[in-house]
Amino acid sequence: MCCGAPSGSTRLNAVSHFSAGSFCPRFLCKVWLAAACPAGGRMRFFGCLKKNVYLCIVFIVFIRMENFIVSARKYRPTDFGSVVGQQHITTTLKNAIRSGQLAQAFLFCGPRGVGKTTCARILAKTINCTNLTADTEACNQCESCRSFAEGGSMNIFELDAASHNTVDDIRELTQQVYIPPQTGRYKVYIIDEVHMLSTQAFNAFLKTLEEPPAYAKFILATTEKHKILPTILSRCQVFDFKRIQTEDIVSHLKAIAEKEGVAYEDEALHIIARKAEGGLRDALSTFDQLVSFTRGNLTRQLCNENLNLLDADYYFRLTDYFRNGDLSGALLLYQEVIEKGFEGQHFITGLSEHLRNLMVAIDPATHKLMEMGEALRTRFGQQAAACGLALLLRWLDISSDYEYRYKDAGNKRLFVEVALMKLATAVTNP
Ligand SMILES: [Zn+2]
């Protein structure tokens, strides 16, 4: 980290300079003329019309790419109220700010992409705001808030300990800590991936962390809490960030899809959210990728195809074959799945998951244990009612047994086929 310049704002400044400065119309015209009409200037412009058309397309694509901002950045929450799925933390932080009982050091732990750095930045902005709202949020209008929004605040310092983990990096930081803030009340130091600091760097940091000046606040963030030394842990107020619930991710994606004018099926957003396994940033990057692949039309089928997932339809059909004792139907369906390029392990794990969902679909009280849209839940409920609990349990028993033993099987294909035979004959041979 360079002295005096917050790394976060440096990064943001660099981005805005690049897109605003490098692509002004005058600059583009010059490049265009130089590339398309090297010898005769404008006179030859029409002479090489074809070349101009190609260049035009390249420039448009390039400018569009340049203006594209990933959703995770474009929709990054700017106040506590808009943070997704971490109310237990934002409420505690707001209460601490309101009562003036802020700790000197915080440790934000939790999986990646759940909002640790975002919360750290919001906390830094809020405690420096000179005109807090009644709800203890930053006003977004005072001088301090504006400088945060523009990425020019001198009161926030970010250090990525994954790439800056030496004693010198920490020494550089601790030297700055003793210089009081020129404007605003607090200087906030955010150290990301703090578990990556070397032991010597940790030791160099301890003293400052123990007795910091009143205006200095430290926010340490980590994905691996168990690697943090007890001496550091005991000096910090610890906040555990949760994986974000699928339903919370879905409603966030819905709001973004509506703002961006993206057409979507409810189930498509559930597929994205389930795949992200509680990480909002992962969900947003999959969302961006799929919006681009599907040209802004997120259907369940297109999402499954692009994410290489086996559509739930296969398992619904397969379960019907089992129920009717139709072994040939089950074997032919498996052939279809193999031809699509899916692995046997993937197939059989998906089958167990489908049967598990059917089991919890029997009782409406446990419907909330299924992370999916309403239409699909109803479909599960109907199939579950047709099968009955006893049969489902017998199937689940067989499929989980074969799933467990799959990795040791010699002939994988035959192994799955035997499993299908057992499942399809379970109705008649209890
Ligand atoms: Zn403010």
C-alpha cells in the first residue's frame, strides 16, 4: 500500500479515469482516421468503406465492454439497510454507533462473497458522517459521505493481506496510524484476508492493535477464522457473517433483473442462487454470465444448459418410470443423460437429491426445506403424494447406497444400471 493514498480509492480512481479519459470522441476519431485512412486522410475515407464498417463494429463492441459494470459492483450496498442477509450484524453495528460504544477493532469472519468488505466500508463511511439519519445511516450528502462515494476519502485505508503480508507492509500501515485524520473523525483501516499475514507481521501489528489512538478503527476480515492467533482474536469484537439464504439471494436477483430489464423465470433465479451456495458475489457473477449467454432471457432450461446442470424434468420422468415399474424407460433415459455428457456420479447424486425433495414435499409443513420456486414445489408435492412415503424411503435407501459406493465401482455404467433396475422393481419386490 502506498503512503497516504487509500488503496481502495486509488483503484476506483484508476477505473473512472480509464473509461472517461481514454475514450473521448476526439481520441476515437484520431485512432479511427489513423487506422482506416493512413495515407490520404479524409479523402480516402469512402475508398475504404468496408474497413471502416469493421472498425466501427470493433469500436462499438469495445466501448460497450468498457461501459459494462459487473452487477456485484454496480449494486454493491451503500448503507446498512441494503446489505443482504446479514441483519444480525448490521443491527448490532448500528446500535453500537448510536450508543457511541464502538470497539477499536472488529473481526469480520465468514465465507467469501457474503458482504464482509462491503459492511466494513459502510461502517467506515457511517462513523465519519457528520449528519447521521434518524435510522443511524450515513446521510450520503455531507462532505465526508461525498468523498467516500467518489472514492477520494482520506479516512479509509484498505490493505489486502493476501498480497501484502510482510512486516514492512504492516510497519508502513502502523506508522500512518499515528498521524491524526485531517478531516473527519475516524481513520479506518480495513485489512482483508488478515489470516494471510506472516507471523512476524502479526507480531508487528499486535502493539498497534492493543493501544491504538482514539481516532483509529481497525476492521479485519477473514474467510478462515481458525487461522487467526488468539492474541488477535481477544483484541477484536468478532462478527460472524452467515451464508446468505437462497430466498434472500433470489429476491436480490429479482430486484436487479427488474432494474436491468432482464426477463426471467422464477426457477432460473433459484438455480443461480442454489449454485452460489450462500455467496451473493458468486450468484451475481453467475447472473451476469447467464444474462450475457441467454441475451437477457433467463429461462430454467437455458440456465441449466449453460451451467451444465441436469434439468429436474429428467428426475420427474425417471421417478414416474420407477413408480410404473418401467425398467426400459429408466434405462433409455439414462442413455439420454450419458449422451448429454453427464457423469454417472452427478446423475445418481441428483437422483438422491430429487428423492429427498420428494420426501420433504409430502408434508406442506416441510416445504420450506426445499430451496426452489413455488411452481416446482407444487410439482414435487404432486409427485410425492402419488408415490407415498414408504416407497420414497425404499428408493432413497437404494439410491444413497449406490451413490456412496459409486466411486469404488469397476464398471460405472453397469453399476448405475443395476441401481436403476433395483429402483424400478422396488414397487413389485418390496
Ligand atoms: Zn454524511
